Amino acid sequence: MPADPAALTDPDDAKLVTLARSTRARTRAEEGACVRDLDGRTYAAATVALPTLRLSAIQVAVAMAVCSGARGLEAVLVLGDRATVEQADLSVVRDLAGPGVPVHLAAPDGTVVASLTS
């Protein structure tokens, strides 16, 4: 369900923006993403665009969380030029964390342009 986009005032949520931006910049990827698990650990990732493997940044970040033993997610942020969060990405978030996880979409400058839930 869509929510009004707003500035992320929680410092833990603002950290997601910082990590996603730095990962995207470092890798020069289409997008960066960061997820926070139920223990407060964060996982930042970038789009994987190889000839035989394409993964969104959210998919990579969720996979990293799973590989680290995460039991769920508190929040997700994806940053880039996309206009919406893809259903495939929301499905991956729901697979690990169920419904109701905040998913924020941010522009490259870090401005949150949309927020919804898984």
C-alpha cells in the first residue's frame, strides 16, 4: 500500500540512504540498495549486470542478508533512476520478511520519492 513519501528522520533509516548511495557510486551500478535485518545489521548491494546474471540491488541485498542468517527485515531502501519498485523485488522482500516491511524508493541524490510496504 503506497504511503506519502517523507524524509527519513530515523537515523537508522538515513543510514540506509548513505550506504545505498555509496555502494551505487563505488560500483557505478544502475542502482544501490540497503536492507536492515531484525538484529539491526545492514547489507548494502548494487545491481549485478553480467551477460549471464542480472539481479536487482534489492535482490542482492536480500540474498546477502539470507546468507548471513537474517530471519527477517525491518526496512529496505533502493536508490537509482527507477520510477517504481518492481514486483519481483517486493516478492523477494516478502519471501524473507513477510508483508508490512517498509520499502523506500530514493532518487540518486538520496531524496525519498516513494514509500510502500511489502
